[in-house]
Amino acid sequence: MTKVTFIEHNGTVRNVEVDDGLSLMEAAVNNLVPGIDGDCGGACACATCHVHIDAAWLDKLPPMEAMENSMIEFAEGRNESSRLGCQIKLSPALDGIVVRTPLGQH
Ligand code: FES
């Protein structure tokens, strides 16, 4: 199990614990975290799973693939902390990761 902390734009904090191997998007959807829809089911085709990764965790993630990089261009409020949640698989190495949901998705 991996712990994930989601922080909404309004400051609401949700701590969830999910099976390893699930994506950040699945962790959010399975736990009804607002602001992350995952409309395409994780196919990297919708950008509704856009999240901002806490600075302390950014370097621990694998780099973006070209497909994620091009799809995330459509995400409102993209910045250097932006990733698509469906492309990040959870594992013990990411236990405790902190992510924020963007204002535009609420
Ligand atoms: Fe659609 Fe991530 S769920 S791009």
C-alpha cells in the first residue's frame, strides 16, 4: 500500500492509501477525490487527471514521456510541477507523495 495526500485548491486535505501499481489518477477516482476525473480511463488522452506534484516529490518521478508532455499542454494552469496522474504508477518509493489538484478542475 502507498499513502497519497491530495490537497485541493481550497486547502482541503485528503489522505488515502491505495494498492501499489495503481496510478495517481486511480487513487483519486477510487477515493472520490474532487477535481480528478480521469475521463479517458488512463489512456493519456484527456488531461482531466492533471495534478501539481509537491516540489519535494518531483525528482522522484520518472520523466514525462512525449505523449504525456503533449497532452498536458491542454491542461489549464500547467506549470513545472504539472503531471498527468494516470501516467504515474504508485509504488513504495512514492509512499507519502503529496499532490495538489488544480483550481481549473474544481
Ligand atoms: Fe485521461 Fe489521464 S486520465 S489523460
